[in-house]
Amino acid sequence: MSSIADKKPLFLPTITLGLAVLCSAALASDPVIVPEAASGFRASHTVEAKSAMAVTANAYATEAAVKILKAGGSAVDAGIAAQLVLGLVEPQSSGIGGGAFMLYWDAEKNKLSSWDGRETAPQAVDENYFLKADGSPMGFFEAVVGGHSVGVPGVIAMLEAAHKKHGKLPWADLFSPAITLAKNGFVISPRLHTLLVQMPKVAVNPAISAYFFSDATTPKAIGTRLKNPDYAATLKKIAKGGSKAFYQGTIAKNMVKAIHSDPNRTGLLSAADLVSYQSKERAAVCAAFHTYQVCGAPPPSSGGTTVIAILKMIEEIEKNTSTFTEADFIHTFIEASRLAFADRNTYVGDPDFVSVPTAGLVDSTYLAKRASLIKLDQRTPQTEAGKPPLAPQRITSASPELPSTSHFSIVDTEGNVLSMTTSIETAFGSRIFVDGFLLNNQLSDFSFTPTDSDGSKIANRIQAGKRPRSSMSPIIVFKDHKPQLAIGSPGGARIIDYVATSLYRILVEKQDLAAAISAGHIIAMGDTSELEIGRFTSELKNQLKARGHQFKERDQTSGLHGILIEDKKLKGAADPRREGQALGF
Ligand code: GLU
């Protein structure tokens, strides 16, 4: 097995320069939605295996997962090992200081479960938490950096609960790969280095500077071996004491202290918030698409309902169209995505706090009606939310989400399947580094304003104990009740479009997995559409313009990691835009 240490840097200087120019252009025109910096584009190819496979965002994590699979571990066991390693080697994206959504197929019981390890808001918050004294909402980074944005982390509680049900190897054994790597050191990857250079306000706390930087402004170089003894000690405690050692005791005390004393902005998260955290098992949201059943994470993630709604609207249009060209597809995708996002922005919030019409949002009759708003030859000037069955009266809210996050897909030797998306929200989260790990800034996924201009309440407003709406879209696709595909991606709200296009390319166009994941991205979350830069011909762009579309062209930083499950083999592929690896045996 090759490790990332053997690999050449993944990007060329010319590409980096281009990206830097693009990034600053994006910053200037749109100060809120700044993408996580891209770190290059490399070739991706589909890898095959017979019995088991893992695809994660980093070679170290994939290797840890495969080691566990070889030792007879279940997909959940391997997922735990992968997550703990990712928190070390891809700390900007996910970790034990964050939250996650996971789908799990139990092959023996023929049962799909869906796990919610989303962060919760502290009990002490009120609806005005993100408003300044003058009543206006805080700026994004103003809110993100410091203790104010930290929600109660859910990853450890969720993984422990899933391990109790689906684990085969002892909990403590799953910590060994990450503990060893943290002690001996891992090599800083090109992507981690690029993000240390390009993300704003990373080195705002001494603990972060000391760990990631050689001096006040220079991040440690690519290839530097980085040891994290504090993380090793933290993991040892959780390996021995379980989630209790995380949510209570010294780790908990240190988290609370760091949040309350952060020099940038303090937060309200308390020891009691940590003790009372509970992950949840909820019914996955599933719907028919062509001959498949597509299943995703339900609210508080908007991923499942929105991905499914886009696909079903496209299916509806395509079935009434004799020839469906690539331009027809892109046009229809944009229109369907705009409609689905209008519903998502209006109706999805934490279902334990607001009533969410989950079934209505993916209802076939409702979506056929929504699709009838799409004209094949012309862009609709304006899209508004519809009225899905059992929908309450609501108003639209957008929340700024910056892409960080990580997705991994794993299949074990017994055919159990795991699809998990995990996040500390924006790259490097709240910038609070405590006991060797970063704390999330997931509270900034709430709407910053609690009410609309007419005073009506926003579904995704912040409330004590509530979970912020997410876009994370871990998916498992079934055919004849058998799992066929596990896939998902990071990318903030763009996750939804990344995953939906890939599903279409894989399931309908039958493209090779790596080709589908590599295909140019189309984004349409509202009135502005985006095309991945350099990936579409002028002819196609002109055809879209003729139908009334305008679009920004920009880099897209998906991290689509998928596994196709065929009769006698598994096929895996990692996104060429990040540095993931697919490996199996
Ligand atoms: N915070 C986002 C969410 O939960 C994910 C951010 C990302 O993908 O980078 O949907």
C-alpha cells in the first residue's frame, strides 16, 4: 500500500496561481460565500476489489479503514478508524469536535438505518444569538471565529451508538491506527497546506499557530512530519472510557474552558450541554428514481429530500421528452435544483423543533406538479417554494455555509454498507484547538436572523438544544432491495448538486464511477447558477445562454467518494478535486 508520503504534490504552480486569482475574485464579489480553497485536479480512476473496500478523503484514513476490514471489522468499525485518522490528517474538514450524518445497511438484517450526530445549540442561546446590538446580523467570519459558533459535537456519541449495534471489533482497537499515527507523526498533505495558506483567520489562537505554523504567518511546509501527542492522549482516554470520557471529565472541561475564554469571541456552551448530548437514529428518507430506491439522511439535513427532489423532477421531464440532449439535461438540472432549493430553504429545519413535511418534499405527485413549472426551452425568471403535502406556512431562509467536510463510503466483507458525511463546518471550524482537535463552527449553519421582515419565524432559526439545518447528503442507492451504490460529498450547500449530478451520471447515463465523479459540476442553489470552470464547451454554454441562463464559472471543491456494489465486485473512486483514495481487497 502506498502512503501519501510517497506521493508528489497534487497541484502545479500554474494551477495554484489560477486558483488564487479566482479565490480573490470570488472574495471581492461575494464576501460571504467564499469556497474552501481548491487544491488542484488530478486523474481519478475506478478501483476494483472482490470483498471489501473503503474510499475516504485521505490515504492514511483509507489505509486505516482497510486494516480494520482485513481484521474482520464491520463497515462501522472501519468508519470509526477512518474518522479518527481523518481528524488528525485532514483536521480542517472533520473530527471528533464536529458532527456527522451516516447511513448504514445491515446486510444480515436487511435493514437500513440513518444516524444523526449533528451538533446542538447550547441551552443558553436565544433567537437573537447572531444579531448585533443594532439588530443586524453578524458577519460570517465575525460569528465563526471563536467560541460563539461552537455547537455540542456529535461524532463520538453517534459512532459509539452505531458501534454498540453494528460493531464487531472492540471499540478500543479501532483507535489504534489514529493513536499510532498521532504519536509517530503524519506528513502534511498538499491540501492541508493549501488551506492553511488560503483560509482566512486560521492562526488566530496560539495553540493553532504552535501546531500548524513555523512562525506567525508561515504554515509548515508540505511533507513536514507533524506529531500530535495531545490528540493521541485524547483518543486513549476515549478508547478506554468511551463517549463518557469525551462528554465528561477533563476533555469536556477543557472544551468548555476554551470556548468560554476564547480571545476572539466567547461562547455559551456548558458542561451540562455536553453531558446531555444525544445522537439520534431516524428513518432514512427514501424514494423511487427510475428502477432504483435512493435513500438519504432526513432532516435536520436537507440533503436527502433535496437530492431526491432534483432527481425526480429531472426524471419527470425526461420521460416526456423524446431526445434529451446534454444541454437539455443541464438546463433541466438547473431548473429542478432551483425549485428544490426553494423548498429546502423554506421548509427544512430540525424536525424536533419545527414540523418539516419530509414525505411531502419527495412525494411523486407533488414533484410532478413542481416539474410542470419547468419549460424545456426557457429559464424560469423566478422560482418560489411550493406547497408540499402537510406543509406548514413558512418563509424562506438561507444560511451561509462554507465548504469544509469529508465523506467516506465503506463496504465490509459481509456486505454491510456505510455512507457517512462528517464536518466541523468551515475549514478549521471555530479555530479553537483543544486537546489536539479542532472545535466546529456548526452553529453558523442556523439562519442568523430569527424572523422575516414581516415578523414570521424562520424554520432554521437558532433555539436552545436545536440542530442546525445541514446539506450533508450521504446516500445509499438500492435496486431490488439490494444496495448498489454508496456516495456523498463535502461542499457546503453545493453538496446537494454535486451528489445529485453524480447520481444521474452513474444511474441514468451509466457512466463509469470515476468519470461520473470527475464530470463538470453544475450548481443552481438560487438565482445564480455556476458551471465548473473549464469543463463545458462554448457550444454548450451558448445553448444555455439561449435559454436565458447566466452563470458564474468557478472551481468546485467536491470530494465525492463512492463505491458501486456489483454482483461479484466492488468498484470505488475518489474525487480528482481532493486527495482521497479508494482501496479494497
Ligand atoms: N456545514 C455544512 C452542512 O452541514 C457542511 C459544510 C461543508 O460541506 O463544507 O451542511
